Amino acid sequence: MARLRLGPVLRYVDEEAATVWVEASRPCVAEVRCADGASGTAQTFQIDGHHYALVPVGGLTPGTETAYEVILDGGTVWPEPDSRFPASTIRTPAYEAADSAVRVTFGSCRWAAPPASGSSWRERGRELGGEHDPVGPDALDTLAARLAADPTAERPDVLVLLGDQVYADETSPATQEWLARRRDLDEPPGTQVADYQEYTHLYYESWLDPEIRWLLSTVPSCMLFDDHDVIDDWNTSAAWLRDMRATPWWQERILSGLMSYWVHQHIGNLHPSDLAEDPVYAAVRATPDGTDALREFAARADADPTCARWSYRRDFGRVRLVMIDTRAARVLDEENRAMLDPDEERWVREQVLDGQESAPGAYDHLLIGSSLPWLLPHLIHDAENWNAAMCHGERGARWARRGEKLRRRADLEHWPAFPTSFDTLTDLVAEAGGGPAAPATVSVLGGDVHHAYIAEPVWPAQASAEGAASGPAPTSRILQLTCSPVHNSIPGYMRLAFRFGWSRWGRAIGRGLARHARAATPRVHWRRSGGPWFGNHLMTLTLRGRSADLSLDQADARQGLVRRDHRKIT
């Protein structure tokens, strides 16, 4: 009988359909059978000796919740016998209901917690808060504990994970011991992962955590990669990429990273109809072993970013989420440097503005998911903008060489390090937030920077003494909402740097850097209206009609998730 190796992971859910991802121990037919009679089946596909299925479940009833089982070749493998967790369920929305709300919980950067098999969630919480876990309790673990302890508690309608779901370049001691049994860690890439099999081990370490496994089985999720899913500073610059491609181990690393992301994260992001039309998904499933087909796709995607689209859109009633790939879609040539290639940029614009031509528009709230924040502390923004100008040669070849070294050492590769792309995103946010069909809110969701904050832009037309207005100001409430990490840490000196970056003195130094770089004044000004908060966090937006509430919860070893901030946005 086939065994369940990983999963189930509840991915796409709408009013009548869902998808459930599983990994089995051998080829088999995977079935999801719901208590209300809805069901779905899928034949597993094979990648490098592993067997996966993404099971489409149809016939669900809007506005209901139903428990489900996972069955492999006729044998029930989920829920596990004597599980201490409540039943895994699929909860379908009813967007037309008058009191319908969409709860979006998001965060990024989760280092897998040390294993604690056999312990209760309370014991595990104490363990993770103590000396065994130097980065503190895991916010996803504590969310799972809250929901498992109180099934009536409000739970997210979707969990949005904004990157660094696994750390391919910062492996745990347990993983390093496992790697050492496979190969010589004195040879590159050392304690980093090297191939597809090692990537699968990272997902086992992360998703077999009992709390995380149950949480992902019952709360739908949307996912997006960031650099550590492949390697720190992934696609920082053309020079960085040339150096990496010159190393003997990089080709296998990048192909395995893209392949494992496609399997474990990407396909579950897609609408079932889009999945059915996806040529890569069809090619992988059309053969007994889809490894070569997926590897060929990964090679094309690495060589030419326009061959793959990792960005995607999800609509939750009148809430739209557009998730933007800020890593693989980059243009790295210094003369044409951009966060998104032209085709990707057009696609993002089309998805954001689709249906917003008339009043009322297609949505009441727009969420733009970007692993990298759009609005950063002012000093950091200006430093990245300055560095981009230096690397471009604005002050000569000598400054360009220095700028490239600094760019890599200081991770200067967020939106302001791509000045044209920063302006393009700013203009798109303003356009989406203006006019008679404007939504109530436009929120850019970000992570990466290992702290949480709220920043609010002010267009020149809205500000006093800021010069002549370049156009009408948006009417939507527009926010940068940054939540990171879910489970990681930040050195004390970086905490001071982030605080200083928001200060009046930090802004003054930033203006000096901008003058040295001959940089144009940003098209938008912004202020910090919340934070910075340090620790392991999750943010939740509760969207009902045209109203929006925001809460920030921090993981605490003794108290679980503790509310650190709550505010009404509209």
C-alpha cells in the first residue's frame, strides 16, 4: 500500500472547488474524499524518484466546511490514527453573503524549527521559546496551536507566504548531518543544498513539523519564492550571475531550486482551469517519469526569464491578490536594469487594472504581493538608489566596482535598487488607487527584511509645501505592509540601522547620497505609521465590503500569538 510521505497541503479554494497537494511513497491514485460527498482523484506524477499529486476537488458547497480524508490506492492515509489535531477541513467562502469577510494572513522568512516528535503543542511551544531555539517561537506553529486548541477561533481564509519558505543556503544542524552522509561537505557547495534530492529534504524538515503539517492541511495557502529558496542575493546583478555561473555547482543548484519550487509551491498557486491548460504540467504528467520534462523547463526558465511566469493572480470575491515574482523575472543588464522584464511588467499591469474601468470596479481591495517591500526606511531607499547609480557608472568605473561589492555585501537589491521599476510600480499603485472605480485600499504586502512595519505614501498633490502636483492624488488608502520574519532573527546592529533609517537624521543622510548620485526626487513621499516591530510575526488583513482592519500578532513562548497592533484602515 502507498504511504503518505508529505502533505496533505490545501492550496487553491474557491466557492465550489479546491486542490490538495500530496507526496506518496510510490505511484498510485490519490483521492480526496469529503464528508459532504465531494471528492476528486489524480494519478501521481514522478520527479526524480518522488511521486506527487495535486488533487482537484469539485462539487463543494459555497459557505460550508467539510472534513476530508486522503486515500492512496484505496487505503486511507489521512488523518493519521490517534492524531491529536482536529480533522482537516475545506472551508468554502460565500462571497455574495452580506456579512462575508476575507481574512488574509501573511508573512515571510521561515527557518524550519528543530524537530520535536512526540511532544504536545504546549510542550513544543515551551521548547521553541527556550535555549533549543535561539530565534524564538515560530509564528506559524503558534497560529496552528491557537487554531487546534480552539476550533471556533477565527482562522485565515488564505495564508500568503511571501518567500523564503525553505533556506537552501542556511541549513540546520540536523540537515547538515544528513548532507554529510551523502557527500563531502568540504567540497562546494558545502553545507548548502546541491540537488533536487537535498531540496526535498528541506521540505520534509519544514512541512513534516506536526503543527505546520496540520495547519497547511486545513488553511489554504498562496506561496512565492524569494532569494533563500535558491540562494542569498539571487539575481542581484549581471556581475553576480556571471560569477555564479562560473562555479561548477551552480547549474545543478538553480535547476533543482526551480524544479522543487514548481513541484512544492508553484502548481498549487494556480486556478484549476489554468493548471489544466499549463503545458509544463501536461508534459510532466504525460510520461511515467516527468523529470526530464521539468528539468528542460527549468533550464529554459533560467536561461530566459520570459519562458516562465511565476507571478499569478487570485480573486477572493471583491478582493484581488496579484503576486509578483521579484527574483526570476529581473533584467540584470546595467543599461536596462529592471525588477520585471517588459512582458512581466505588462502582465502585472493588466492583472491589476483588469475590470477597473467602470464604477464600481472589479474589486474593493487590491493586494500586491511582493517578497521585497516597495517602501523601505528612507535612508535604505536612498542608499539603494545611490548604489544603483554608482553601479551604472554615474561616477565612473572606480565607483562602479566599489558599488558592485557593496551591493552584494549589504543586500542592496530591493525595489529602489531598480529605480525605473520603483517608479513604474509607484505609478501603477497610484493609477489603481485613483478614479471613480478606485478600491477602498491598495496594500503592497512585503517581507524579506526581518522586521515588521507599516508605511503610508503621500503623493505630492496630497502634501503641503512639496512642490507642484504631477497629477491627481489617489483616493484609495494606500499602504506598504511588511511582515517578516515568521521564524528567524535579526542582529542587534541591524535593528538599530532600521530604526535610524526612519529617523530625521537618516533621511538627511539619504538626501546627501541622492545628491551625490544625481538621483531624481522620488515621485512619492512616505512616512512610517507603525513599527518597526522585531520578533516573529504574522499580519492579518480582515476585509469586509469596503472596510479593512489590520492586526499584527507576535509569537510568544508562553502566551502563543500576542496582539501587538490592531487598527482600522478604512
